[in-house]
Amino acid sequence: MTRPHYLRIADALRHTLAAGALRPGERMVSARKLAEREQVSLPTALEALRCLEADGLIVARPRSGYFVRPLTAASALRPARTPPRPVPVTMSALAQSLFSSAEARLIPLGAALPDPAWLPAATLQRALQSAGRRLQGHGLTYSMPPGRLDLRAQIAARAAHWGARFGPHELVVTAGATQAVRLALRAVCKPGDVVAIERPAYFGTLLMLEDLGLKALEVATDPVDGLLLEPLAHAIARYRPAAVLASPTVQNPLGASMPVERKQALVALLEHAGIPLIEDDVYGDLAGEAQRPPACKAFDSSGNVLYCSSVSKTLAPGWRIGWIAAGRFQPQVLQARLAGDWAGSPLLEAAVSEVLASGDYDRHLRRLKSRVHASVQAVTARVEASFPSRTRVAAPRAGFLLWVQLPHQVDALEVHRQALAMGIGLSPGPLFSPQADLRSHLRLNCANEPTPRLLGAVGQIGQLCHALCTA
Ligand SMILES: Cc1ncc(COP(=O)(O)O)c(C=O)c1O
């Protein structure tokens, strides 16, 4: 079979880049010129450029075309591979001091939330009304664990598209992914146990470990390829954690996703070691083009993966609809759900089920992903233009979070303090490590319209960093 034109052209472009014909940051040939030169259609030329973009070799800038990935990008941000050791998590005081009650009024570069204007409010309203009519008074009672069957059937059917092998009966509906992960930890760990996590890790996870009296074992995580298996294997051999808790698809804060073969290898490694994997897939639906990549759960044949997700990052964070497919730990999870915060809302569960069933969710996702992509590009370009030159950015392939490494003399907590005084939200690096280090990092939320005001705020953060560099 002949190789499609776009793949042939993409190969040739890769060779050109590998030969160093263009320097980082330089503009790539435009799609139009490429089409002329290669005598192919414009869509074919564009497809070739998108292949390079998917490889992380080039980046798109709105209305300017493609550029060779600047040196400030992920390749320069490789994680330190210092051997990990388990540590108690001590960051709740810091987290409390940083969460501002004014968050809702800040320029929203802080919390990892999509712009409310990007959520399908009319669709959700319609679903709520229709579910209300269908359920009548029953909509107001308790939804008993494991949660409504119509919702569980929709979740299982969607997951089957990316290869998951669980059915509705293996799912428990939860109050967001947060409760799902908490139930998973309760099911497989006891106080004092060690849990291997990514470095950097989502601070909600860290707060939960602290609350449950669990120790954190940070494992080096690559800004592009996610959790690194070699250091994980060493950490397992040395400390034998009770569980590994990770987000292999679109990690928070890095935006990294493990390649499919590595996900498979991770599942095999942990199955062999008899250590459960708690997979937090809350951003998974934001990955991929037409079809999202498989989660680790797709490769789980023994029930060793406790798969957790929600609609919080794509549909309705405040509705608190999440779920867990806990594999062989299902009885323990169900028991913990019953014993704890035991009932859900039938009305909201039925409404989400309708949105998933209607096809509206997929239409909304396509739009959301393209908005997110454009906004991440715009914020990245503004960071590159306005932050000190030794700043590094982990350019995410999916999701809406930007992890920024500042020059070492800039203290992210001070940047956060001064930005807050200017009405700008951001998440400082110490939030993402159990020891509250990572002081020269920060995370920017890009899930908002890149208005002049928003991009202006990014520029102001850049100025703060410049000032702190020279202070
Ligand atoms: C990695 C990760 N997991 C879980 C959550 C919380 O999800 P939910 O709102 O569904 O509880 C978040 C929210 O920021 C997150 O980033």
C-alpha cells in the first residue's frame, strides 16, 4: 500500500528539523507554501504539519502559523531524577493560606476550571427540565449507591469506545472524581501506608493523602510522557507502596500524557507487583482528536486498576457527578460509599445521563477542545514574550494547564502574593509537592477566552517575575 501523502511529507519535514535546518522558535514553512511545493492540497499540507505538532516538534500560534518548538518548551524541563523517599504530606496550612475567598473575582489563571461561558448551559438546563419531568418527585429523593443505572450505562458505553472493559454493574457514581479517588484510597490503603504519586502532583490529591494519614512517594514525571516507569520500578522495589495514584492522560499540572505502550507497561508492572493503580482520568476526555486515547483501565484484565473520573472538567463542575470502576476492589469501594457520604442526586445523575446519551456532549467536547487549544497557544505565546528569558514552559498537548518553570531566583509564592494584590489568580508551585518545594514553578489555567485582559494579566505576571529576578 502506498504511504499517504501527508505522512510522507511529515517524514520529510522531520528530517529537515532533525538536520537542524531551522532553529527553535523559527517559523515553519506555511501550509500554503508546503502545498505548492509538494503539489498536494492545502488540507494534506495542514495534516502533515499537524503530525509534527502532535509529535511536539512544532507549535501553532493563532493567526501566525507553525513555529519550531522554542527552547523554552518541555524538552528543557525534564524532571530531576533524584531518588524518591516517602514523606508525610504537610501542606494543608499552605493550601488554606493560598486559597483566596476572592478567587471568583480574580482574573482566572488560578483554579483548574473551564470558563463558565464555555460550558453548555442551555443543554444542561434542557436536560435538567426533561429529567425533572421524567422523574417527578423521585428526582428529589436519594440516589442510592451505586447510583442510577441509566448514568452508569452511559458511562460504560462511552468508556467502551476507548477500550475499557467494565460494564454498568462495575461502576459506582460518586460526588466528583475527588470522592472517587478518596474511596479508592480508602479501599486499598490504611493510615501510615505509602502511596506513589507523580512529581509534580495535583494538590487535591496531596491534601487527601494528608487527611488520610498516608505518606507520599514522589516519582519523576516527564512533562511530555508522564510518569516515568524506571524510577517507579526502583521506588516500588525499595519502598513497596500500597498504591500508585496517577493521571496517565493529561496530568495536572504538567499536561503530560503517557504514550499508549507505556500505559500498558505501567498496568503490567503494577499487576506483576500486586500494587493497585488508582487512575485519575478527570481530564481524559480533553485528549485526542476525534477519539480520545485509551486510559490505563483499557489494559486491566485482573481488576487491579481503580479508574476514577468525572464531568467536572468538561461539563458541570458544580454538579459533582463522578464515578469509579474499582475492579477487584469494588466491594470495598461500595462499602466505603455506603458508610460515608452515601447518597447522590437522582435529578443531576439523570440529567448528565441524558446529555451523554444525546450526542450533545460530543459536540460540546469538540468545541471545548478547540477553544482550549487556541487559548493555551495564546497564553503560551504571551508567557514566551513577556517572562524572563530563562523561563521554561511545559507546552501541553492537551488539557488547559500550563506549567511554568521560572528562573531559580524568582519565588513563586511571592509572585502569587503580588499577583493576588493585583486581582490575578495563579497556582504557585509549592502547592504541587508534598514538601511544598517547587518554589520556582507556577501553574496557569488557560481555560478562558484569551481576551486582552487575560493576556494582559499574563504579561503582568511576567513583569512581576522580571522584577523579582533583579530584586
Ligand atoms: C487531577 C484532578 N483530579 C481530580 C480533580 C477534582 O475533580 P472533581 O471536581 O470531579 O472532584 C481535579 C480538579 O482540579 C484534578 O485536577
